[in-house]
Amino acid sequence: MFVRVIITMYFSVMKIPAPNHAFALLLLLIGMLLVANRSVASQYPFDPVGARHVGMGAASAAMWMGPEAIYHNPASLVWQTLTMGAGIQPVQFVDTPASWWVHFYNKETAYGVPAALVAQGWDYTAPDGDNGHYLDLGLPVAFNFTDSTPGAATIHFAFEKRGDGKWEFEMPLDFGFLARHPSGATLGIVARGVTIGNNGLESVRERIEYGASYGAGGLLVLSTSVLWYKGDDWETVKDRYRIGGEFGGESKIHVLGGYIHEPDNWFYTGGIVLRSDETGRFEFIYSVIYDHNREFFGHFIQYGVRWY
């Protein structure tokens, strides 16, 4: 009873319709899973945040829908009104990696100012082979409210516990830009992990991601390429790319698929989206990723609420 009262008060302050009993219990269950979840090493070639992101091949530079999009391109918050969601990669499904995330954005709070917050964490494999832990709290802020060409930045408070037990703290910045054409085509570019001076983090590397998306007839296709920053030069992108899609239109069931190509490995991804109604206000997402080199499947779960 106490938990339900707290949740209802929170939704009231944020001007969000109060959830029913089932939704409140689901939020509580997600929180318990996040606390109870134990992690092991991750070797994915992307930040493991969002089941839709994973199911679509991590091609997220131009993705703007859903609560997880605020992390992958902070400019997406300009095109959203209210989103919140959480997700996990359950370690009990496989012997590698686990992650969690909780994101929230509300453009119209009771105080008349936007509120946005992203929090996530995952484990990773350090260069010496030890397992490390990464925790991140981010505050996205829009700096360009042009309807067709929004821009935004996120300041991250990142904590990394390395395999030797030492903690590292950094405040990396993400800068995101989007541009939408009346035809439905969208371009996106994101500079991730930008730090002043040397980046002391092992699990988040400075990089630029750029891509495009196009939606028509219920089909959304995205493509993203990645530039990883190394020393004084930009690494070639000819062997590193991602492509993904989502099909479903206004139906309650959507299908995800994607492909990730790395210089020394490739991944297949897929997933299913279950929506509460045609608007997709409430949705549950389950995605899988197949790692060719290690021959195993990873599993991601997401529950989200969104208004556009």
C-alpha cells in the first residue's frame, strides 16, 4: 500500500496519469529485478541500453522514439512529450553479460520545466581480461528546439570499478543532433563519451556515430556507422556498420531485426514488441542477439510508457 501511494504521488507531481494496480506492481517488480540482478563480463560492441536498440542491430544514431532513445541520441527528447522505461539483460539466461537501465523524460512537469534523467549500468571485460563494473547517471538538456533540427547534450556522472578493485570517475559528454525531412527521412549524428583531457574509462570510448532512418508503410529502417577515436586518428569505418528495422505499423505486435558487423566479428539481432494499443502507449519488448564468434545468445527485456 505504501509503495502504491508513493508511486501515485510521483505521477501526480509529474502530471502523469496515475497507473493502475498492475502497472504499479510491474514498476516495483522491475526495480526489484534491477537491484537483484548480478552481472558478469560484457563484450558487446555497443552500449547495452534498450531492448529495441538491441533488436534493431544497435543502429540508433537516428532513432528518436522510446525512452531509451534519449540515451542513444539526446536530441530525441525534443520530439517527445513524455516517456519512461526500464530494461534488463538477465544474466540468468546466459553466462554473459548483464545490464540495466532506467530512463525518464517529461516535457511538461507541474513546475513548468522539463525533467529528464537517464541511469544505466553494465559489466565489461577489461583489456587485462578482468571483469569491471560501469555505473552512469546522466542529465540530458536540449540546447536547440528547432522542430526539424533539434540538438541536445547529456552530461554523465560515470563510475567505473575496474577488475583490480580501483574506481575511476569521469564526466563524459554526449552531443546529439537530428534532422527530419518532410518525406519521413531522418538523419542523426552523436558524439559520445567526449571528455576534457584523456578519457580514463575503459568501458566507454570516445566515438562518433552517424546514421539515417526512414519510415513508410509501417516499416522503419535504420542504418548507422561508427567512428571510434584512437589516439590522433579516426579509425576506418569500412568494416564497422549496423543496420536494423522495425515492422508493424499501427498494429499491437511489431517485429525487430538487425545486423551488426565488426572488423573481427558479426552479430544477428531480433525481437518482438507487444503494444497495449495502436498508439503504443504501453509496450513490452524482448530482444535477442547472437554472437557469431562466441556462439551464444544474449537476451534483453524492456518495459516502457510513452506519449508523443
